[in-house]
Amino acid sequence: MNRYLIRQKFFKIADHFDIKDDRGYVRFTVKSKIFTIGKKFWIYSPGGQEIFYIKQRLFRLLPRYDLYNNGNFVGKIKGKFRLFVKRLKVTSDYGDYTIKGNVLAWDFKILDENDNIAGAISKSILKIADTYTVDAYANDALILAIAIVLDRLYHPKH
């Protein structure tokens, strides 16, 4: 298992933040553009190589984000209608996952096709800026991409 910390800046015009491991080393960088139709994010390695491009699909009843790697479509994160719990489905070239969250969208579990835990995401509630702890048991970059999408879906104003 690898643990990551996502700490976004409190005062920001566009999203640009680093994702660090549990020892404080930068492992990924996330960037977005200021004026776009739909949310768009890029995840880069420390060397500047694009890992994922995340694009929000608009005009849908339920939320959907598409994932691209090197310009190729590799998966989607799609919301599912649930009354009291947050639930999403990830369909990707890296495997299919179900995301289950609590009512307040502070804690999520990411389960693979066999209901094994592939990741866990927890939002720190007593912080000024949005801060998440992400535990990735498989495919770290995909689990981090999911964390970024969850932040945009359930905590957009922070």
C-alpha cells in the first residue's frame, strides 16, 4: 500500500498542486486551466510526463469524467443514483471499480471487481484548504485521479 497526501492551496485561481507520498516527496503534480467548458485536469509525473488527462462530460443527468492517457481514452468515472450514499462506477483499461462513499462525502472506499479494496480516500475536515489522505493498494495514478474527481464532484467550492 502507498499513502499519498493531496493538499490544495487555499487561495487559488486555477488548481495547481502537488501530491506527496507519506515521506513528503512530490510524486505527482496536478494542473488545470482557468477558463474551460467543463472541468479539465492533468496529472503529471515529477519529470513532467503526462500520466492522465481528466475531462468532465457535460449535459448529463449523472456526473461523468473521462480519463485519457497519451491522448487515448482509457476509462470513465460515472455517478450512480443513490439516495443516502455516494456511489460511482469506474470502467477503465486498468480494471473496473466501484466507489462507495459516506453521506457527507468525507470517506470513500474503492473496490475492484472482486470486492477487494483497491484504495481509500479520506478528507480531513478540520483544515482550511481541502486535504485528502489517499491509500492506494493498486494502480496508484488511477486511484489519485479518482480522488481528484471526487473532490470536484462533492466539494467544488473549496
